[in-house]
Amino acid sequence: MAAKFKIRRGDSVVVVAGRHKGAKGKVLKVLPVRERVIVEGVNMVTRQQKPVGDQPGQTIRKEASLHISNVSLWNEAEQRLVKVGYQFLEDGRKVRVDRKTGAQID
């Protein structure tokens, strides 16, 4: 069974540990079974693609995944890290909130 994470696709995050510490980007994909995320423009790797049919071989640069513990949610407006909590609204929906300000994230 996959774990539940407080970071979702489309969130702005900052890398807080590892070789790419300090890099900011948007989450492109969350891989819950592997506990990893792919962040736009961070942890770029080079892959060689063999020629197939008329298409020539080429070098492709793409993002590799990072462990989810190495990224933290980033608030662009206030330029700070965000600790995430949960609240239930009156209509019964569960939403993510900033634990410092109480502002709704979703």
C-alpha cells in the first residue's frame, strides 16, 4: 500500500537536502509507492536514445526523481517553507492548511 503525502502534483517545492539543496521548482509527478517526487528542472540526468526506424539517436535531458523527504512545500508569496496540516471544512471536506498562518493551501 502506498503512503499518503502532504505534497501533491503542481505544488511549488524547495529541495532542503542533498546535492540540489536550495533548488526550487514545481512538482511534475508524485510516485507514492517509491516515496519519490519529480521536480521540474531539478536533478537533471542525461539519457541516450537509440535510433528507431527513421528517427535518429539522440541525447535526452530529463528530470530524475528525488526522495520526498528531501523536498519541502514552498510559499511563493511569502518566500518561506510551509509546514502542512489538515482541517475539515463545514461541508466535510478535508483541506491542507499552513500550520503557521492557518491559510488554506488547496
